Amino acid sequence: MNWLNTEAFTAFGQHIKWSDMAGNTIGLVALVLGWRRSLLTWPVQFLSGLILFAAFAGHLTGSAGKQVVVMVVAAWGWWQWSRGRQRSQDGSIAVRFATWRERALMAGGALVGTLAVGGLFTAYPSLSWDPWPDAYIFVGTLVAMYAQARGMVEFWFAWLLVDLVGVPLNFTNGYAFSGFVYVIYGALVLWGLRDWWLRSRASESPLEGAPA
């Protein structure tokens, strides 16, 4: 699978790798499917992780290991959505805002997770080229996927926070296509956030004919 790390093309002085282009393009498709609340979002996310794992395995063990975790969470998300417990009355995936307790748990988990993963990357430099931003993005991605699996609107806010660091980090480290994809992520996240927000509000409205 070494061809995945060969150059696909050059644009504006940036060398675009096949792995960078393929993995992140598929990840972008997964985000669109998540916006549409399609069950296919999870196998597509799994495929993105699989491609990136194949590209990193053998020479970037830390990056490959992160993709294994992403694939496990994607499989869990697929299981969550396919059970039917996340369905609304029309059969689509139900979305809602998290409770304050859930928000506190996710924020606390993100903080503790970033400190733990960042400390691990710092202790073993071979696992990451930029330990703390990399840890932030990795843990933030897992938090976003968790919130998505639970149908929480906060899923989109988590992605926005990941974008704030992901765009400059990827451009700085030569992953121009990843940085460009993160910019597109930002636009899609705003549209997806609006859609899920409106749907969550609609589901909270009183039923027609019900007492106020």
C-alpha cells in the first residue's frame, strides 16, 4: 500500500498525497451523509479510517493507531443508529440538544483526553509530529463522533472547534489537501448545524391538538 503515500499531484507548490486526498475526501462525504442523517455515514467514516490506516501503518504508528480508534468509534456509531433507538416518528434519525450534564461530561472528557493523549505524544515523539494540536484534533474528533452517534446537535459545535486547529495545523505540516478539506468542513458544519438545530426545535414543539 506504499502507493498511498506517493504524490498524486502538485497544486500551488503543495505536494498532495494519494492517502491525504482519498482519506479526507471520503471523510468529507461521511460528513455530508451525517448532515443528511444517513446510516451510510458510519461505514463511509470507517472506510476513510481504513484508507488512512493503510497509508500510515509501518512508518507512522501513532497516526495508524489513531485511525484504529476512529474505526472502532465509527463501528459503534453505526450500531447506535442501526438499533432504531435514535429514530423519530417518521423513521429518520432523531436529533436533540444534549443536556447540561452531557455537555459537562463531553467537555470534561475532551479536556482529560487531550491532556492524556498530548502527554503520551510528548513522551513518545514518534507518535506525532505536533503533539498537543494533534491530541486536540484527535480527541475532538472522537467527541464529535460520540455526539453524532447519540444524535446530539453539539456534534457540529465539536467539529467547529476541531476546525479551528485543524486548518492551520494541516497547512503548516504540508497536508494541504487536508487543510483545504477542513475549510470545506467548516462550511458544511454550519449548514449541518442549522439543519439539526431546526429539526431538534421542531421535535420539541407541542403536538398538534395537544394542550399547551
